[in-house]
Amino acid sequence: MSNVPADLKYTNSHEWVRDEGDGIVTIGITDHAQELLGDLVFVELPEVGANAETGSEIAVVESVKAASDVYSPLNGEVVEVNEALADAPEQVNDSAYEDGWLFKLKLADTGALDALMNAEAYTAHAESEDH
Amino acid sequence: MDQKTILNESHRAMGARMVPFGGWDMPVNYGSQIEEHHAVRQDAGMFDVSHMRVIDLKGSDTTHFLRHLIANDVARLKEPGKALYSCMLNEQGGVIDDLIVYYLDDTWFRMVVNAGTADKDLGWIIGQSSGFNVEVSPRRDLAMIAVQGPNAVAKTLPLLNDEIRDSAGTLKPFHAAWDSSWFIGRTGYTGEDGFEIILPENDAADFWQKLADAGVRPCGLGSRDTLRLEAGMNLYGSDMDEETSPLEAGLKWTIALEPAERDFVGRKALEAKLAEGKLKTFVGLLLEGRGILRDHLPLFDGDKQIGEITSGGFSPTLERSIAYARVDADAPEQFEVEMRGKRLPVRKTKITFVRNGKACIDL
């Protein structure tokens, strides 16, 4: 099984969420997701200031194999995007949880974080999908 | 249950990600498809292509039969070992499969067909062979390894036995050499120099390991696809199929209409289509912006749909997205692709984007 850090939250559509405090979260796709996709060659990110709704399409990651939508795990406003991915989308493959982050949200409701999966639940979910 | 090639365990031991492909359990990559692609363009890579089917055709009517069966003309093959690329057509002029056929002698030809179509092909070939003195033998006892790249020949030759090394070392492109059990063609599907080696299954795992030890990088089907796309080589099932004429898939060069009296399967349908005119053209496309062209995306000139992408993807060599498309003959030099509801500009190019490690188009 791929790397699933214990300090992050997860969605069943394979996004991860890091609580940065002050209502800000960082979002990316999991190591498991990047493994399934293969080498990423293009990432389409939202505009800063865009409104993100839970479960809505917010970004696109394209690998050599396929294009895949990224869904917003939470409601909020996009406050920063990872500009470096425009020239180096492979950072998502090499470092899914650090250099490969996609965007940051200012949450409408920080309580919503509690509804997301923890590492243990996500690991079980990813394994169940593999079978 | 997907079939496994004799190298299945070797792939797993080398860290392959396995996927189903044409009824087979095959490696798609061994970590990074892009690094595998670059290894073939810059050094040497190897592919397990044992899922493809070798078919031997033997008998006094073999030449006569193949001149009936396939759209290219084996009478063009004069030198033993010379290879020919051809389509095998149905009576409607659609493509049953594309294949390579090698001329060994006047009573023996060796054909290599695609994995996903192998059983269909074999049924068709046997059906067509009635009345000809020809024996059709699928060689499921043979494995096949493609070694490709500028250093592929140099890295492979020292690993061959003495008997075949000398003849393999002097092979011209599109020619093959063989001994009692091994068969080596200077052919490939990447646009680079190299060999395709047909060998007994029992020799395959050992040879694969020796190639790896010699610095030949294991490569999966993922890089095989981006390499062939850059090299201007069609993929059966994407660029042409039984509903598609080779005349609209960039394969007119493989149709031998001369001599006029050779009556191959599909000839009448092709002649009718040529007489009718209005053929679509098969072109290369370069995406002018960011994003990735994918199979089946529609193409527009203003409001009018003028065609569709047949194969698309990312070119690791050009670091741009490229594709093949079937479009109206009067399509302009530039038009648009529709991708996730958005229109993006594309430019027509030739089909060959990269050959021998070098870009063939201006970006």
C-alpha cells in the first residue's frame, strides 16, 4: 500500500486535506491516486478567489494515460494555487503530500473537516477499490 | 482470467504495474512511463511483446496465398529475411488487422499479428486458405522481445550466440536473420533502431535478465504507445478497424494496386472508394496550448465538425500534446479541438513527429 500520512484527512475520491490552522486547508491528491494515474503531464488549477463547493469539480490532473477530475473536499474560497505545477506537474508524482499540493482553501466552516476520513479509513477504502 | 506471457514473473520481479491488455496481463510501466520513453529515445529499452502472435505459413502455394490475403504485395520481397508491413482487409475494404510478414523462402513466410485480434485473424486466415496448398501454424511456443533505441543493437549483440550474432550484426533495416530456433528482425514500433527477437519460450526469461544486466531498461506498454505515436505508426483499434478504410487511415502507401491483375481481398471495395472520391485525410495534430489531446475528441472548423482524433496523448520528446486525426480533405491548416466543453487551437502536422531521437516538426 502506498503512503498515507496519519496527520491528514481524506476523501473517497482520493484527495487529501491538511489543516493549516486559521481556517486554511491545503489540498492535493493522494500517493495512491498518483500511482494509479501514472506520470502527470498537465495540471489545470482553479483561479484564486474561486468559490469551491464540496464534491464539485475544481481541478483536472492529466497523466500520460488519462484525464482525471479533482473534487473539492470542502466548501470555501481558493486562496492560493501551486503555480509550480504548471512547469513541473511531475511534482505530484514525486511528492504527492508536499511539493505536489494543488490549492489552498479558506473554509466556510472549519467543522466540516471532521466529516472527512482519517488515514485508517482511507487506507481501507483504497484497498477495497483495488479488489 | 487474462493470459500471461512467459515473462510475467520477470515483470513482477522488476516492479511492473500490470494491467489487462487485449486479454493479456501486461506491464504498463515499471515506475515511470516517461523515463522509459526517454530510455528508448536516448539509450536502449526492451518490451515484452510475446502477447503478439507469430504465425508461420508454409507450403508450395504460400506466396500465391499471401498475394490473395493481404493488401501489400509479397511479390515485392526478393531477399530472404525481408519484411513487409501490410493490412489484411475484409471484402468491404475494412481493416481486419495490420501485420508484418517476413519472406524466408518461397515456401515459408512468417507473420506477426496483434494480440487482441490474433484469434480472429487466425480464423480468417484459415478460412481464406481453403484451396491453397498452405499450412497455417500459430506459434504459441515462441516468445518475442523488442529491444529498441540508439544503443539497442550494440547492447544486444554480445548476448547472442555465435551462430546468429554475425548475421544479426549486419542486418539492414526491415530484414531478419534466423537459426534453427531464434529469429531476429531489425524492426520495431518506436522510430528507433533495434531488434525484434522471436525466441523459444524457454530461453526468454534468461535472455530478458541478460538484457537488463547489460543496461537495457524494461519498458511497458505505456511508453510503447507514446513512442509509436511520436514515430508516426498506426495503432490497430484506434487509428483503423474493420469499419475504417486504410485509405482514410494514412495507409495508402501499404496498398499495392499494381499489378492491376492481383485480386487481393478488399481490392474491389478500395477501388470503388477511390473512384467515389471525397476521402477523409489522416493528419498529425499539435495542440497549440496546454492540455492533452485524447482519443475520440471532436474537431471543429468554426461551427462545423470536420473530424475526430483517433489517437492522442503527450509527447515526452516534444513536451507537447500530439495526436492523429481523421478530418475532411478540405480541413484548414489550423482548427479547434473540443475538450471538456472548451475549444483549443490545434495545427495540422505530418504524422511523423520524432525519428531517431530527433523532432521532425517545428513547434
